[in-house]
Amino acid sequence: MQHIRKQKLDIYLMEHGISQNQLARYIGVSTSHLSDMRTGRRSFLTKHKQRIANVLNRTIDQIIWDK
């Protein structure tokens, strides 16, 4: 399973003034689903990765995803 490093995502969200709740809405999942993806309990689908990258003005490759 791949998940994003929680601390790094928190930094990206702070830089853009986006809350976890807002990010969840932007990528089309519940807050609990996003939390599960961030902690590795669920996998990020490519569509989720792309949506997160778009929200953060980055490419998928610029975001650090844990394996």
C-alpha cells in the first residue's frame, strides 16, 4: 500500500491554506477515508493521487508517497 507521509502532506496543506476536510471534499472522499489513506490502511488510487497533486499545484512525482 502506498500512503503519503503525514507530516509532508500537513506542510503542503498549510502552505495552501487547505484543511484535511477540504482536501477530502476536493478529491471526492470522506475525511475518514482520506485519513485511512494517509495512514496506510487504504490505498491511494491513481485518481486520488492526481487530484491531490492538482490541488497542491504539484505533479504526482513531486509528492512523497510511502510504500
